[in-house]
Amino acid sequence: MQGRERDKLFMKQNSNIINFPGPAKADSGCPGPEAGSECFASGDDYSPEKLRRELLKERKRVIQWRILNEASVILNSQLNSESLPLKIIKYAKKLVSAEAGLLALEEVKDNGLKIVKHYTFSDEAKEELIEEIVQKPQGAIEIILQKGEVINRNSVHYNPDDLYGFYTIKRNLLGIPLYAKRKIIGALLMANKSEEASFTQDDQELLMILGSQLGIALENSRLYEKIDKELQTKVDELERVNEILRKQHKILEKSLELHNQLTELVLRGKGIEAICDTLTAFIGSPVQVEDHNFQIKATTMHSITKAFVCGKELVENKEYGRQVYKLFQERKPVEIYPDIDTTQYLVPIVAGQQIMGLITTVLAHRALKQLDKVAMEQGATIIALEMLKQRAADEQTKRLKENFLEHLLEGNFESEEWVQHRALQLGLNLKNTFQIVSVEVEPGRDDKSRPELYQEIREFCAESFPNHIVTTKNNHILIMVSFNRKEKEHGVKPMVELLKERLSHLLRDGTWWIALGTSCGKLEDCLISYRNAVTSLNIMKALNLQNKIVSYDNLGIFSLIEINPQHFAEFAKRTIGPLIVYDQKHKTQLLHTLNLFYKYNSNVLKAARKGYLNPSTMKYRLRRIQEITGLDLKEPETSLQLQLAMRLTNCDCSDT
């Protein structure tokens, strides 16, 4: 309420202080004020001087209520507890006409007491503000905070120790407690009443009213600041979450863009090399793709020679045991650090429950970003799809090649032109040399079944010799080996050596036979090579030559007359059969000794030297051979038969 209306209200509210005369009583004989001024001014209680003092006093009270009203507006509108103390001290000083004011508040943050002091000197333009934090209240402040008492004293009733917090008080002190939620939270003290000896009861009551409103305002401001702080914390947290979401959204957009690029490459049939190049450009670091045999399918690691660990080295290095387990057992990406400046990130290429390979990138002198990881993992997924697609195509091509080989081995084809046309469709090089290899196994008691063994052998051949064609026919595994001019010198030897090693690993106590047919320059002649391989294998079985490799070319003169395997077996048994049985039974090398003897034209000394034997040992073995076979090694006809039989049964792969 403003102006004159507010003054009237204050005057009405405080009419009990000023005893204005009312209407005259009926029996007084004195008219009311409207009857004339004489009667109003004639009484001793209403002299002009006293009335003037009462009016001044009432005017002062009106001013005080105005100040209190303005302070209330500030308290109800101001929610900043930091700025409230000084404003309230100034209003309180005006309210009770004090020269100095002090506000002591419990400091929530520091568990202490915050004291704000404001002094006004004779020069109104000059004032002083002091703020300090104390741990323990003293003097009048301590009395108010602990007992909740109101202090209204003159200088004769206190000593300097009671005035803790003031240093210019000489006359009087008025202090009240501040409450919030029925708890004392501080004290408001006024000192040095202007132009009067002491603070009045009205000053005390007005200060109490201001103090009660101040306590409520302070508590509200603290609650507001607490809520505002919590709200700001929530806002900050939301901002952090929004920032994370923005980053994630950016990563998602980049990831989607990369996914579309990689998918487009697969749909266009660009292959793993194009996927590898795209990932390299996206990440900014070289990328390499390996299959489950650690064969490189694609790479951009052309400049990486140091500080790079390939899949095979990773598995063989025991230091990376934990990473290998996580990579291949848990099927999760891993980071390794080949050196202090290099980070290598490896991701398994997984399709279903099968690990089809690895994809790896090397980052030099920089950290691995989240987007790099996402790109690599997406690349692994796309490459898995490409590998599955390639595997399906390879399986289809393999079946077509197997059908083609079966037609060749059965002689079931229309013409040479059809063979050549079909071979070109299947990607076979007609300029190569071809040879049929026949394999047969007899599982032992502790070995897998023959179908299981054949399946593993076929898978091994398909993985180790992808350019060869493998099929099964008449209980044999048949391999059509293809080699070019550069490989012709060694022929099938590298392949059969690896196959021999694999068979020795697969069969614990079983037996195996590997027979080589003749090499041919035309695909149509593979039928002849197949028949030769089967003939050689049957001869091996007839002579009980187990775990050996025999080539049809070693049949020598008998290959020209298409020797009957059964007849040959009977002939070999009559000549060297006893030696074969004796060597197998006693783990000796009499057959090898006889071969040396004839190889060096029956020269005992030279044969012993070439075989790293003592001459007497050589002679002893020759005598044992004659005793076992009952043959005279010096007879020319006997020597011819023995040499032919040994030539036919030559099992040394170096002679194939």
C-alpha cells in the first residue's frame, strides 16, 4: 500500500499509542471537536507541545513501518542468500536508528559461523563492511544462539567481552535470535542507538518482526539455492548425456554411412580387397584380413614391416594368451600393443558359431577412437558375409569340378572339344600337366571311421591344395593334381609329402596307401592316369606295403605290358616277399641293403660306403638275405628277378 492510504492504515493500526480525544460524553457538558476548538485545546492532556511530540513519534513509527514493508518486499522477492545479509542489516539499522549492525548466520558449507558487520560513521557517505568466518560464537552472539534470548542493554550492563563482533560500541546493544523451522540459525544485533539513550520496546518488536521474516527468507533462499543447485546438477548431467548422445549420433551416422558403402561393395561383387581399401581410407590406418588358416585374403599393410603381429604370430606367442582366449573363445575384439607407440586392434570375423578369420588394423602414434572400433567391427560383419558368399560359390564350383572329374574318370564325355570347353568354364588351365593320386586308408581300432577320415582328408586337401580337384570313387580318395611348367620339376612330391604327414597324424594304429598315376598333358588322358594309380595301389596292398608312397612310373618295364596286379604280387612274393616280412617283423633294413648292393653293381665296398655301413656288416647282411630267401645272389637270373621286384616295390618318395 502506498502514500496517504498506507499512512492512514498505519495510523489506525497504532491509534492505541496516541490518545486522540473521542466525542464528548452526554453528561460532560462539553461539546465534541466539531463544536469548537476551545474545548479540544483546553485540556492539560492535549497541550500543543505534547501533541506535537506524539505526532512526531507517530510519524517515526509510520516511517519504520514503511522501512519494514520495503524490507519485507525485498525478503519475499530476493532468493539469493549471498546478497541478503547486507541489505537486511541496512534496513534494520534504519528501522531502529542504529549506527552499527551485525548479522551472524550458521554457515552450512563450512560448518562455522558467518558474521557480516556494517558500520556507519558520522559522515553518512562513509561506511565500512566486514565479513568473516568464525568457528565458535562468543559474547552476545553466543548467548543469543545458545539460549535464544533477546538482548537489550545499555553500556552500564555489559563489559567489552560481551561485545564480541563489535569494536565501536559505546552506548547500547539490541540483539534478537533468527529462527527457521523452530531452529535458531543466527542472530541479528544492532548497536549505538542514534540520539537516544537506549533501544525502545517498539524497536525490539519491529526488529523481531524483521528477524522472523529474515529467518523465513534465508531458509527459503537456501532451499531455493539447494534446489537450484540440484537442478543445475541435473541440467549439467543432462547436458553431458546430450553430449554423449550427440557423439553417439555422430558415430551412428558415420557408421551407417560406412555400412552403406561396405554393403554396396558386397552387392556389386567388389570382393574383400575393396572392403579392405574402404576401411583403410575410413580409419586412416592400414587394414589386413586373414582367413581361419591365417592366410592373407587382403591387406594394405604394405609399409608395415615392424610393430605388427599377424594372426599366426599372435597365437604362437604365449604373451598374448589372454587376448587369444578372448579373441577365439569369447569372440570379442582385443587391443594389443606391439611397441610403445603402436596400437593394434583385432576383430574376429564370425559367422554363426564359426570363426572365419581376423581383421586387424595398426594405429601408429595415435589412440584408437570409438568410431574406429565401430568401423572395424562393421567391416568384420560385412567380410563375414562376403566370405560366406565366396564359400558358397567355391562349394558350387567344387561340386562342378568333382562332377567333371568323375566324367573324365569314367570316360563319359562327348568329345575332346566338350572337355576343353568345360575345363575353361571351370577355370582350369589346359596348358598345365595333370596327374591322378589315389589314397586309401584302413582305420585302426582307436581311429575314426573311414567316412569321417575321408571327410577330414578331403577338407585338408581342399584347404591345402585349392587348385586341385578331390573326389571319392570306389572306396578311394582321388586327387587330380595340376601343376604348371615351373612346378613340373617337383611335380606332386610337395603335395604327397604334406598328405603323408597329415595321414600319419590322423591314423594312430591304422594303415594308409598313396599311389601315383602317370602324368598327362591332356585332360582326356586322366582316365589312364587313374587306372595306373589304382594298379599301383593294388600292387602295394598285395605286397602288404603299408604306409608307403608308390608311383606307377616305378613299375618300369612292367608298365609297358599292363602287368596284372595279382600276377605281380605272386612274382614279388616268390622273390623278395620273405625279406619284406622279415623287415616288418624285426624292424631291419635287409631289403634296403639288397637295393644298395645291386645299385652299385654288386660292389660290396662301394655299397657299404654309400650306405654308411661297415664292410663286414654289409657282408653279414647279404649272407642273412641268402639264408632267408634261399637264393644265390651271384646267379645272373636270380639277380635280374630280385632287381625287377625291388624296382616295382620301390617305396622311396624321392624316386617318385
